[in-house]
Amino acid sequence: MSVSLIDGWDRASLAQHGMWITERMGAGGRVYAMPFAVRFDGPLDVDAMLAACAAVVERHPVLAATLAEQDGHVRLVPGEAPPPIRFEVVSGPSGGAFGDVSAPSGGTSGEAPALSGGASGSSGGIEAEVSRPFDLVTGPLARFTLFRLAPARHVLQLVAHHAVFDGMSKDIVLRDLAAAYGGSALPPLPISYGEAARAEQDRVAAGLEGAAEFWRPRWHDDQDLLLPGAARPSLRAAPGETVDLALGGETAGVAERLGLTRFEVVLAALHTLLHGYGNDRVAVAVDLSTRTEETRDHVGLFVNELPVVSTPRGTFAEFARSIREELRAVYRYREVPLARALGGISPRTALTPVSVSYRRRSGADPVFPGLDASVDWTAFNGAVRNTLHLQIVESPDGLAARLQFNPDVLSRAACESVAGNLRALLLGIAARPDAPITELSSPGREAVPTRDAAPAGAPGTVPASVAASVAIASGTVPASVAIASGAVADSAPDAPPAAGAAAGTVADPALLGEVEAIWCEVLGVDEIRPDDDLFDLGGHSLSITQIIARVRDRMDVELSFEVFIDTPTVAGVAEEIARSR
């Protein structure tokens, strides 16, 4: 029996808390759905596979949990219903389907889904499951579906909310499924998820001061971005598309030659490319694992997004080594959310317009007796969290890489141009890792378009050497460079309104005083003005839930989360309270 949630009321981790706030503000949605599908070829035992899914849920009760706010804190609560485990026949002579099952042999006959047979039917069913929304409060936050495509072909799909799942969880689920399907009992976890979250929060509290000192000189919330064909930068979750990126063995050769990891080489190359597009100061958000020895076997959310900031210069080899040192420095504070260390960061789905997730898988895939299993490790959920996200999974077989992009601000042709540029740059680096960065990617400064040289969206020129590299590597010419809009507040909902925008809208000074007192308590300050911005004062997701809880208890008013996007000021909150009474 697995260790259960402590007393049924575990404190959510800091990452879960931030995700909960983002969802309640309506800024998350499908971007937090994590699909994971395994195709099986061979004589699959359906009952055994469904039982294996149930065993995984039993070992990892976080999959059966939901989130709830209590007294200003977000907690993990056992869900009212367990994650559904379904079996559906999408092709074959029977044409039948099975509904939810509570035991390996359970289930009721039902109508077959309106899907075509074969691989296309599988894709349709998976797409339908991924698009189904999650409710963090009511749950369930995970769904298992076993599709039969043919007598000897099945697809097992798990879709989980990111609040209870991360990239490494895919490996853990696959390993546990294989063991359970093969008849092995799954051992209990050493500690519960709640215990792990509490231990992490203790470590964050101890490292908060050091993290703040580390980030103050590094972090500037500059949301401008120069990319080929980009109309403007985006930090909002939106429907997305993908472009596959071919990364061959050249990264391994460069990494070995320079004494770096493949991740460090790719990240340094991405920084170099962005610099070549005219971005003097480059900031790329990176997903960093927060797992410890005690949580290495846990399914759940053990990731923190932190920025890696650079000003590329010197040779590529020199710059890549500096990226390595910066990563090591950032890694010391990997568990501390940036918003907790610094003020001025509103809840959102991405820290920067460009981000990277890089996961390294080691060892062979688990064996399912009698079956050939294959996994798409970069399965896409149909949404993107910012302008451009690079997803890479490294395995003994090589790199699987994909660019996710927001088509509303970056065209497919432009994203393909970026992919080609990065591929060409890596080939150039493989040939000359000690070459100056300016020879690999950067033109003279006079050739780089500037905001003063062209209006937002106007075409400019692509770095000459990037174009040359692409022409050599693929025979294509990249798209023109468009200047990102400077009016971030007009295009991104997470930008706070101008100071004073809500000031003076509430006539009752007593109400203002009550709200100011609550803010002082929550933020630990002595004085706050009506037009002070919550996030500029150091507020974060926990501050929001605590303010909402105190207003509920003292004024019997349930604040909307939207007010902390639209007008995150004392005056704005007071106006919302007055309107709600």
C-alpha cells in the first residue's frame, strides 16, 4: 500500500500553488494538459493493462488528488472520484466500447466513439482526450484510456494536469506500468507527496534571501524580443503549433570536445542565435528539475522555471562555458520560484517569451512481456505558453526536438526559419567551436534592425551570416526580421496597469483603510498607498490567496481572481469589494 496523503490535507507545493492561481485567473487551460501515449504491438492482455494502470494510481495518490483553498493556503485533497481508467475499441469487428472501470474485469458496454479505424482513429481519440478540460477543484486530474486499434495493436493514453505530472513522471509511469503488467508488486514510496512538498518549502524558506540577492542584478522583466517574422512577444497561453527540429550527432561531438553536456551546447547555441537576431541581452527560461533523492521515484510536479540570462560575446567555446557556469549558479536556487525571491512578477504561464525544456533519459525502455512498445516523448497538447518553446528529450538513441510556437504572433514560415537557423548554427559550431560568435551568427551592429529604425512588425534584415549558414545547410533563405512591439501592456494580459489607474475610484475611505490593513498584514509592510501594485510590492500567488481569504472572512465577499490581473492595487480590490456588496 502506498503512503497516502497526510491526513488528507497536504500543503500544495509552491509550483502547484502558482499553477492553481494561474488557472483560477483563467490564464492556463489546455497548456497544462500533459499527454502521454504508448503504442503496443502484440497480444496485449487488456485486464492486466487496466490493472497496471490502477496499480500506478495506488502507488502515486497525487494522481487522484485535487487542489482546494483553505485559510489562504492551497492544499492537496483526495479527489471525490479516482482517475477514470477506460478501455475503448476504435476499430475491429466488434465495434464495441467499454466505459469507466473500477476493477480490471469491470466496465459496461457502450457505443463506439465516432472515430475512424487504425492510426487515424487513435489520433482522433487522443486529441479528444487532450482537449477535455481539467478542473483543479473537482478533478480528476488524470485520465487513462486504452484504445484497441486492431487485435494486436493498442494505444494506452494518459492525460494528466501539469499540477500532478511533469516530464520525468512519464518515465516513472512507464516503468511502473511495465512492472505491474509483468506481475510485479509496486513498492511503496519512501515519503508522501505532502511530506516532500513541506520539505521543499522549508528549503525554499532557508534559501529565499540568497536567491533574492542572486537574482536582483540578473533579472529584468524585459519582454521585448526580436525574432524573424514575429509581430510581438507573447507571455500568454494560447493555441499552438509545432515544427520538428532535426538535431543530429553534431551536438554530441561539440559537447565532448568542449567538456560540456549536450543541453549546455544547445542552450548556448539558442542564446547565440537570439543574439544574432539583434537581442543584445538574452533571457531564456529553462525548466529545472527540483527532484531530490527522496522524490526521484515520485509522479508529480517537481519542476521550477528559471531564466538563464546572458550577453553573448567571445568565441562560442568561451561563451558556452560561461553558460555552463551560469547554469550551475542558477541551479543552486532551483527550488526557489523567481516570484518568491523578487517582486514585480505577476502570475503567468511563462517567465520569458522564449523557453526551453530539456530532459535526459538514460537506460533502455522498460520491457512489457510479449509486446513491442513505442512512446512519443514529445507529445504535444495543442497549446503553447509563450512565443516560442523548445522541447528536447535526449535518449541513448539521440535527440527528439520540437519547437512549439504561437501562430498568432509567429507564423509557421517564421518558426521554420528559426528551426533552420538553429540547425545551421549548430552545424557551424560543430565545424568551428572556437570561432568568434560574430562569425557564427552576428552581423555588424549596423545591419541589426532597431526599434527606432522600423515600426513594430516592419521587415528588416536577417543576420547575414545566419542567412549564409542556412543557405549552405539547406539552400533556403530565412524570413525577414520583424521588430517586436514595445507596447507589451497592450498585448499581454499579465502586464499590470499604470500606477494610479484605479486610484480614487472608491469613495469610502474606511473601505480603503480595511483593504490597506489586509495588504500590510499579508505583505509584512507598514504602509501601502491605494495605487501601489501588489506585485511591485513583492506579492505573489500566495499573497493573492491570503488576501482573498482575509477579505472573505472579514467582509463576507469572495473576490474574483481577475481583479489581480486587471487592477492589482488596493484601490482596485476595494472597488471590486464595493461592487460585490
